Amino acid sequence: MQRQIPLILCLIFGIFMIVQFFVPHPYSQRAYEVVLRWVRIISIFALVLGVGSLVLYHSNKIKRKVSGWGFSIVTLVSAIITTLVGLLGVNWLDGKLVFFKGIGKSSVLQIFFQNIFVPVNSTMFAMLAFYMASAAYRAFRARTKEATLLLIAAFFVMLGMVPIGSAISPRLPEFAEWILSVPNLAAKRGILFGIALGGIATSLKIILGIERGWLGGGK
Amino acid sequence: MRVFEALAKIDRKIIFLILAVVIIVPLIKPIGLISKASTRAKAVFDAVESIPPGKPLMISIDFDPGSMPELYPMLLAILRHAFARDVKVIVLGLWLTGMGLGEQALTTVASEYSKKYGVDYVFLGWRSGVLPVVLGMGEDIKKTFPTDYYGTPLESLAMMSNIRNYRDIPFFISLSAGDPGMNTWIAYAQARYGLKMGAGTTAVSAADAYPYLQTGQLTGLLGGMKGAAEYEFLVKERGYSKEISQATQAMDSQSLAHLLILILIVLGNIGYLFIRKQTKKLGGAR
């Protein structure tokens, strides 16, 4: 029964949503709105689950003193402080901390975001540029015909996509655009069709109860 | 032989150092390479230009500070364009970590044009669940976002009185760094509700947008920092803003960085091909 009810619900709602898409009647629209509201409510539980599992995972790491447990303390303390600061609407106004003033420009949440999260997150991604330059130098070698083709395409797209490319020759951006609009487009479209057909097949398997992995608990 | 070996095995520390110099120097002393607008960027600009004053433009912040150099200048330029033309603006986002950037951009640009919150622009913020949010707004924005980012009921905001769903949005732009983002809006808002939309993406994901440009599901595209610089160029050309153009300034660095990487790739291949030739020769001699 524990598995039968979710499977029946999945079948009913799956078929309903497919049929509903093609029926523009007001009753169908109203039913669709009700379903959407339910989905919104249910999706909030994902947030609760996420927070719960984050706390549980890091608490266990701290308890067991697993390697890197210090970082778990940082994670939990940061999460608690950020949540409290947001919930209590802590603001920094005229050199004083005031509460329940929302999460606008002067909020401590925004100050944290601008002065901690933005620099840390940006630094992490900025470092990627250096690794990518080094990786491109090492990996882009004309070892095979395919690699040579990739190398030539990358060469023209990289040069054509920056102003220095058009300064070298106005034809370069045009050629880069052609690579993106013709060979890239053809390949992307093929991939997209593949993904879409795979998505339809998987969805049908889930609706019809053939694919049951989403129920969890193995066989 | 040694020279070619050295070319094929340049130490990564040297690469890092040269790249740092190539990026930093143009930021301090700009070269002034101009990014003229491509047809894709012009299409986004024209779509915003065609919104009648008083009607809303909706922007979704689907990125976080990691993609800030490419997408944040787009957000600023689009906001400046809209506010200069008295177009109302609705901002929301599918990435929670991007909401602080929305707050920052709106506060900055709104004060430049003396725009009032609730009358000229609204910040909806973020709601949990991606699909219910995107699909829900197609039915009723106020039911999906009963309150804005600051907790103010949407019903109480003057600007939202005549806006119910996507039918009241003449143009929408997703500034997207990945998923959820442009693809989500195309699949659920454009395909289902016919929302007219454009996109701004990171350079690395610009190629993903081309199938949708060809089908007309995307009106236009701002691809990476170049796209942002192109939009800044158009906004300045029409005299909508005199502010410093972040992306245009950074394009010099990006141009030189691309050039450096290409030179390195060419040098690496010269070294590699020479060594391969020599190895084959030696193998043949044996």
C-alpha cells in the first residue's frame, strides 16, 4: 500500500496534466491552477528537507570529528547567523543595529552578501580563468583529426568573439558566428531532440509505473 | 630541439603570471577596443526599445556573483535603458544567491533616474520551487508572489495593479548562468504562454541559445561580456546613460586574455608537432 498509493497518484496526475495541456476549457484551467498551488506547497518541503539534511550531515561530522570537521562548524554557524539576521530583519542604521526593518539596502543580510559572499564567490570563479588558460594550453593539442578540427573551431570562435578579432579582420566575427549558427546549431539541435525524446520516454515510464526509482528504497 | 620541448611544456606558474599581467594592465590603462553591436544584441535592445513607456519589462536574475563580471553589467545596462525610457521594471530571480545583486542593481540605477519603488519598479525576489514559479506566473503573478522581496503585499503596489500574468508583460529577459535559467523560461513560459523573451548568458553557455534564436523563441541574445559591452554601446549611443561601462572596460582584458590563450595553444602545438616528428624520425631510424 505504501508504494501503491504514490504510484496511483503519479498515474492519475501524470495523465491529467498531459490531457489538461490540450484542453483550454475554464474548468481545466482552474484545475491546473489548483495543481500548481499544490506543487508550490509541496516544493517548500524540499527546502525543509534540504536544511534538515545539511544540519544533520554537518552535526554528524562534528560529533565524529571527521577530517575537515572545523569547516562544518563554519558552515553551521554561518547558516544560523545568516538565517537569524534575515528572519529578525537586522539593519545597520545610523551606526546602530535595529531589528525588524526588513532585508533592504541597509540590512545586515545585504551587507554580508556584498562584503562576504560576493568577493568569496567571485574569487573562486576568477581563479577558474587561470586554470582554464593552463588547461587549454595543455589539452588543445592536434593529436587526432577530430582534435585538430576542435582546435581550429575554438581558435576562430575565441578570436571572433572579442573586439580584437574584428580589429584583426572584420571577417573573423562573421566566421565565428557562422560556426555557432550552422555546425554548432545542427549538433545542438540533435542533442536537444535526443534529450527531449529521452525525457518523454522516461516520463512515460514514471507515469506508467515502469520506472520506480523515485520511490526510493531499492527494489 | 630544446626550444620546442620548452614550448610544449611551459610551466603553469609562468602562464598564470602572464595571464594576470594581461588581465590587470588593460584594467588600469584601457586600450579602448570598441565592441560594436551584433544583430543578436541589437534585437534585445530593439525589443526593450519597443516597449511603450509605462508598460513593464520583466527581468529574471538567474545567476550569482560567480558570473557577475559577465551578467551584472547586462543587468545595469538594461535597467538604465528601461528607466531612461520610463519603462516599468519587474525583477525576480530563480537563483536565491543572485537576489542580493538584484537589490544592489535596482538601488544603484533607480537612484540615478529618480525612480520610485512600487511605482516605477518592483523587486519580486525569489520563491522556492522553480517550475511552480515559472508556470504559476503564467496564470497569476500575485498568487505566485503574494509579497515582494521586502514582504510588501503586491496588491498594495500601484505598479502591479494592471499586471496579472505574462499577457501583461511585453518583453522578458532572462540573465542566465545555467540551470534554472534561460532554458527553463523557454520551455515553460515561452512555449506554454508565448512570452516574448530575450536572454543574456555567460559566454560559455551562449552556444546553447542558438537553436532557440533560429526558431524565434528567443528574440535576441547577449552573449557573455561581449554581449554586455554591446548593450552598453547601444545605451550610450542613444544617449540613455553616461555612466561608466563596466563590460566595455573589461573587454580589453578579455580580448588580450583570449589572444594570449590562443598564442599559448599555437606555441604548444608547434612544440608538440615538432617533438612528434622527431620521435617518429628516431623510431624510423631504429
